[in-house]
Amino acid sequence: MSWGTDLWDQFENLDKHTQWGIDFLERYAKFVKERLEIEQTYAKQLRNLVKKYCPKRSKDDEPRFTSCLSFYSILNELNDYAGQREVVAEEMGHRVYGELMRYSQDLKAERKHHLQEGRKAQQYLDQCWKQMDNSKKKFERECREAEKSQIMFERLDNDINATKSEVEKAKSQLYLRTHMADESKNEYAAQLQNFNAEQWKHFNTAIPLIFKNLQDMDERRTVKLGETYRSFAEVERKVIPIISKCLEGMVTAAKNVDERRDSGIVVESFKSGFEPPGDFPFEDFSQNIQRTGSDGTIGTPKNDPGKPDPKHAIGKAKNKLWLFGKKPKFPPSIPPPPLPSFPNAHFQSPKFPTQRIAQCLNDMRTVKSKIPSFRGLRRGWSVKMAPNLEDLSHLPPEQRRKKLQQRIDELNRELQKEMDQRDALNKMKDVYEKNPQMGDPGSLQPKISETICNMEKLRSEIHKNETWLAEVEGGKQSTRSDRRPSTDVNHHAPHGRESPEGSYTDDHSQEHRTPPQPDPHEFDDEFDDDDPLPAIGHCKALYSFDGSNEGTLVMKEDEVLYVIEEDKGDGWTRVRKQSGVEGYVPTSYVEITLEKHSKGAVTYI
């Protein structure tokens, strides 16, 4: 079945059919393009979703719960899944869409060439037919003229009145016309023979060859479409194993969720190390009541008026604790048994000495003066107190031990780096001493001295932190406990005395130390600002900042902080750590991103 033989007279229809084939191929290419754009958009949206829910805090602040880690693993697997969708889009664009567009251009050029060849062959055949037709018409015309000349000659020849010259002239004219008719006949025969030959060649050689080429082109187009259909499916089939691994990773992450381990992490994170409070002692307030009666009257032994009741003193200290923290919930008290009625007994109203009342009022004033603002308590203590908390005494024992241990490990790592640097410098110095042409040994001495100085500082810091760690592990309270904030006063110290701030101390002289005096109006409006300032954006630390000045905040490089107050033109920005501690950092040290619609403070995990 060939187009050249079966469709020898369907040139126009074949022209339309081949054009339709190319249009259909380009239509399929457009479909592939839209499909890969969908894949690209899908992958982009998946990546944006992963980026939106990925943690924006540092690794040290990351939750260690298995549920959180599993969720982050799922996000990573989803990110890989999005990458596979991008691979699908890229392969479709390269192997299918791009190939189709290049092939379409080649098809258009090839079709144009074949059609031009067909039109040229047809034009040549038409030209041959036109020459043959002209020769035919000329032969017909010359024959008619020869017939006229013959009729004229015969008429003059039979006319007796015609002169001899007229007859001769008609005869010569007849001869001329006859000769011209013979020549036209020969020319017509030659043109007819040539046209027939060209026509046979046209319909048996030229056109079949051109139509065969068009048929081959159309069949190749069909084969190419089938190959691209298969490539369209193979592109996605190749990524299915990787996608299956991503899904298996998600299932594995789901299986790794361990509720017991999460509960243990909660205990490890928030365990304070304090002992539960003991039983409250009975406080006898009837010891100052003077009773009169017989010798059988049941009385209460009186204490020496010169010695204060230690139980009463402990109760008074507990009352002070309530000013700083949440008032402890006591078990429902058992009502005292009714006093026995004695008809002869006479009771007197209790007497409170004036000095004791004055002492109570003085204690209340002292306690109020030592109460920091609730604003400072809510925001992780006042920034003015932050430099005094180097020993982490504001933390519960267990949390303090963990933080100190982390700090010691970090300092040891820094010390090891300094020691490695010192050894490297010493080796370089020895090389320079043996080979002076390589460098001056004296140029390394300042750097070696600086490294040794850094090592001594680190050793001093390690020793200081190890001393604090030993105090915690030995059950001792730090001698700097007067600098603890009032957030730890809910814990009861069974022995010793408690300072008004709620910290435990054995130093009697520290009871009379005067703490920093707060604003006289700060206590009055302490409930006006219970909530922290809302975050108006976030920032990323470009450099580390030691925060040695009063009111500043320590930050590490790449640490993410919340912006709560913009720079007022003095070069400082007020920020908050994710732990809730606030302070100021240099504006040039951070990269700030402000939110257009801030909804308030951020809730921390």
C-alpha cells in the first residue's frame, strides 16, 4: 500500500494530511509542556510547604521529642519527594517536550521540501502539456490555412477568366501552406511524444517518489509520537522507586515515635532536683493565752519569752514565699478539737506586744521593697540582673547541673582547639628556626603568646564552672544565691534560712544586703503589663556577640531571635531569645525581617 500508486491524484489531500500530522504533534508537545509546568508548580509548592514548617531555630533549641524528630524526618522525605517531581518535570522537558519541538521543526522543513518537489514536477508537466497544446493548435491552424489555399487554387484553376499569373500565385500559396502544415504536424507529433514521455515519468516515477517520501515522513512522525508516549511514562516510572523510598522513610519516621522516650525527655528537661516539701509543723498560737484555774486545768507549756518560737519563724518565712510565687496548696486542715469546758476557767484575750506588731510591719515593708517587678519575672528576670547569673544559680539544681556540664564540655572543646593551634604554631616555629629562609620565627611569638593566654582563660573558666558543678552535685547551694531571681521560691528549704528573694543561704550577713531598688511606681502597675511585648519580626545573628555590657544579650552566630522593638536610631535593637530572655543587641550584627501583620508574641515549643 503506497501513496505514490494508490493516491497518485491526491496531492492536495496529502498536503492537508501532512499538515494535520504536524499540528497534532505540536498539540501533544503543548500537552507535555503544560504537564511539566504542573509538576514544577507542585514541586515548588511542596518545597514551600516544607520550608514553612521546618524549624527556624538553632539545633541547640530544637525539641528532642521523637514526635518532633519524626515530623522533621517526614518533612525531609517530602522535600526529597518534591525533588523527584522536579526530576520528572526536567526529564519531560528535555526528553519529551524538547525532542518533540526539535522534531516538529525538522518535519516542517522536510514536508516543505517534498511539497516543493511535487509542485515543481507538476509545473514541469504542465509546461510540457502547454507546449504540446500550442503545437497542436498551430498544426490545426496551418491545416485550415492549407485547406483554404487549396480551395482557392482549385477555384482559380477551373475559372476560365482567371489569368495564368493568378493561378500560379494560388498554386505557390497552396504549396507554401501545405509545407507549413507539414512542419506543424511534425512539431506537434514531437511535442506530443515528449509530453507523453514526461507524463509517464511524472505519474510513474516523480510523483510516486515524492509521495513515498511524504508517506515515510508521516510514518516516522507516528513512530516518534509512540516513542514520546513511552518516554512520557518512563520518566515517571524511573522515579517511582525513589518515591517509594521516600514514602517508606515517612512510614519509618512514624514508627519511630516513642511516647515513653518523649515522657523521659520531658522529665529530663524540667526536672528541678528539689526534694518535695515536708510536712508543715503545727503552730500553736495559744501559747500567749493566760489561763487561770485549778491545778487540774490542762494548760499549754509556755516557752521562754526571750526565745522566739522556731516554728513560728518558719511559718513566717513561708508567708514571704507567697509574695514571689504561687501560693502552695495545703491539704484541707483538720479542725482542732473543741476545748474542754471548765466552769471555773477564766480566759484572757491574747496580747500582742507593740514591738512585735512594729516588727511585722517592718518586715512587710522590707519584703515589698525586695519584690522585683512582675514584668521582670514574666520576661525572664530583669536585664540588669542578667550579668550576675553567670553561675546559673537562678536555675533549679538539675537544670543547673545540665547547663554547667554543657558549658564545661564546650569550653573543653575550645581549649582543645587552642591547644592544637599552639602545637601547630610551635611546629611551625621549629621549622622556621631550622630553615630561616622559610620565615621569621619571631613573627609567630605574639600569636603563640595570645594562644597561651586564651588557654589560661579557658582553664580558669573550666575550673570555675567545675567548682559550681561540684556544688550542685554535692548538694551545696552557691554562695551567690542572693542573686537568684524570685522564680525559685516555690521550693521549700528544710534547713537554714531563706532570703526574702526565696534563695537559700547560710551566710547570716547576707540577710542585710540591700538589693537593687526598683522603680517606686513599678510595683503599683506590675499587673498592667503581664504579657510580654509581641514579636514584630525575627532576625538572624550575622556575628557572635558576648553581651558583656549591662542590658545587652548574648547571641551566637546564625542564632534566630525575635524582634520586639526596632532600632530607635542609637544602633541597638531589642530582641528576645526563644527562652524568653530579652535584651539589646547591635543592629549591625543582625539581619532583621519585620512582619507586616504581627499577631503578638510567639508561642514557644
